[in-house]
Amino acid sequence: MKNYNNSASCCILEKNSSIKGEFKSECDFRVDGDFEGTIETNGKVVIGKNGRIEGTVVCSSADIEGSISGTIHVEDLLSIRSTGEVKGDVVMSKLVVESGAVFNAKSSMKEEGTEEPSIKKITNFNEAREKTA
């Protein structure tokens, strides 16, 4: 019997496949098909261009090229690619959204070392701000 390193392991839901239910694991999970339910992993969740998740996702990091709708809790980096679509409630520590991505979500950023997200409220929109390209 081989000894596998969990950090190198990955579970894959292939294109044209669908699952309804609950997925719990220590390894990464890639979705190229349809998943409806709950995903809990200490690894990374990757949603390919053809992938779709509807439900709850709790993971260490996520890379989204397909679509996700529901509650998403990412401990570290949430990366939404140009083809990605996110709808729902999102909590993450870091966020990258590429041009062309759809991000229609209630979001909050969790500060490092805390359990609760901190929400920063902008109250004065008339103050001078730095312009970015």
C-alpha cells in the first residue's frame, strides 16, 4: 500500500457529472461538473469553466472560473477569474477579481488571526480619493 501525501491529493468532479450531497475532505477539490450541497475541506476548491456549485463551501482557498451560488467561507485567498461568477454571501481574508468576472455577493473580509470578519464602512464619499486605472 502506498503512502499518499494529502497535500498532493485532489478529488475531481468531472465535466458532465453531477452530485447532490455533502463532501468533506482534507484534500483539494476540483469541480468541472455540477455540485449541489455542502463542501468542507482544508484544501483548495477549484471550479473549472464548466463547473457549477450551489450550496455552502468552506475551504482554505478557492479559484473560480465557473459559477458558485450560496455561502462561501474562504480562510485565505478567493480568486475569481474573468469567466467566474459568484452569487451569495462570502467571507474571505483576501480577494482577487479579474476584469470580466461577475461578483454579486454580500462580502466581508476576515482579518488575519481573528474568527470574525471586520467590516469597514465608508461614510464620506465626497473626500478626495486616489484614482486608479
